[in-house]
Amino acid sequence: MVHKNPNRYEWKMPEAPSAPAESLSIGNETISISLLPVVEVDNRVVVSANTHIHDLVTSADVAHSWAVPSSYGVQVTGLPQNVDPYYGLPLFNEAPSDTTPSIPSVPIQKNFSEESSIHNRILRLEGEGSIFLLEKPIGDYWREIKTALDQADFQRVHNGLLECENRDLEIREQKHECYCLFQRVLSEHPGLAEGRSPHEALLDFFSNTREELEFEEGFSVADTNRAEVAIYKKVIQDICHNGPQSYYIKKILGHFDE
């Protein structure tokens, strides 16, 4: 099974226990000229040529595309809480076998209402100059989502992508709302951040919140996402009601560490 996280692959191969258990992506800044940029890892997995391979691809956080186009002819989208099977035949310097079973194409039923909602919410964040859209140029964030949706091969994959992007966008919206309120209160009460970097402190709070939730035993990805949204809503409510006396503002700025 291929288990994809950002910059990390986990390999589970019961039939080959000596295979590497984990591979980490190598950053382009440290990669040598003989290696492949973007896709190179520190611990490669080797599979036999001309042997049928059954892959199970999943993800632990958001949607990830896993592809070996040249010698394997595979591109699979790994989705949280889903295991996507792929039956392949790794080939080297050969054309794909004519005996490889083909899957008939089935038209995807689009959810235009949900797509439109996601698009409009992204437009609002872009219009407000949100820093939580991965610093992509205006239009690119939605364009990449739309491309992935249009290229989905199966209805389940399309629905899963839509659900995943909707959930991910909700987290970004809550972070954006927290950030705007946080900045507004600090602009009115600059003394709260004296000697501190409020921008970095808030981003650290977001990162630490996610990391702590991911270590919660028994939490699925969906549970983690729901809990993260609930925490940010609580932060928003606290700042709205208490302003400069907000518990979370003081916590984020490290007032309780003094």
C-alpha cells in the first residue's frame, strides 16, 4: 500500500517485508544533478518488471496525486479515508500490454452547485487578500481544483475530491477570519504585541493546533478537520466577545508564558 503525506511516502508490502517502510522527498535545493527534481526520495522502492502489481493508494491529510507515468502508466488520486486500487504491469522500454484490462468510461455527474460555492468562497478569500491560499496567483487556486475535478476518472474520486476541497477550504476560511480579527485587535491595541511577532505567533498557533490534533488517538482525518474548525470558531467567538482581553490572543502572544 502507498500511503502519501506531504513530502513522505509510507510503503506497506506484506509480501516483501524487507522493502523500505518510508521514503522522504528530497528538496530541490539539496538534490544532485543526477537525480530527478520534485519526485526524488531518499529511499526508493524497486518492483519487478513485467510482473502484475496491485497498488492501494490512500492519503492521511488532503488529496494527493500519485503517478509513475513513464514505465508504469499509472496516475491515481489518493484521498483521505479512501483506498484506491490500481492493477498495473511495470514495463521497461516496452509499450503497455494489449492484454491489460480496460475499464469502460462512465460519465461523471457534476455537482455544479457545490463547485460554484467553492469557487465563490475562493474568490472572496482572494478579494480580501488572504494569506491562506498557498500564495498562489489569483485564479490559480480554483483553476487547479477545477482541473483535478474535470480529470477525475470515477464518480467516487470526483465526489471525494469535492468533499476534500470543501473541507480544506473551510479550514482556510476559519484561519482567515481568525487572522483578520487578530490583526484588527492588535492594530487598535498595539501594546499587546510589544516585543513579539504577532504574525509568526498566530501561524505557529495554527501549525501547533493541527499537529496536536493529528496525534489524537483514534482521530480520523475527518475528525481532525472537524476539531480544527471547531477550535478556530471558538477563537473567533472569543476575540469577537472579549477583544483585547481575549484568552486566545493572550495565549497566542505568549502572555501566559511570562
